[in-house]
Amino acid sequence: MHLTNYAINKSHKDYEKNKTSMEDNVGHKRSLTFTMQYIKDCGHDPEKVMEDIESTIVKSLITV
């Protein structure tokens, strides 16, 4: 069985559930939009990050 962080953390006393999908910066789950903005705010290039993710996915699929 594979457990995700969510499967493990949702029972923790400090787990903060997101109240609405409009508040993607509150709680333990973050949206991709929020994450890309956070990466940009930290001084990194979110487009480069996405290119690297896509490249990793393609390379992983090629090896199968």
C-alpha cells in the first residue's frame, strides 16, 4: 500500500483543512497556481520549474 502525505497527515491534531478552493494559500493543500506564485515570489522562474517537471515526466515515461 502507498500512503500519501495527506493520508498520513489528515489525522494529525495540527492538520489544517482548506475551507474553500478560493483560499488556496490556507491549509495543508496548496494549488498549483499558489505554488507557482510562491516559487516566483522566492525569486525563481516558475516557467523553468514547469519545463523541468515536464522534462522529468517525459524522461520517466521513456524509460518504461
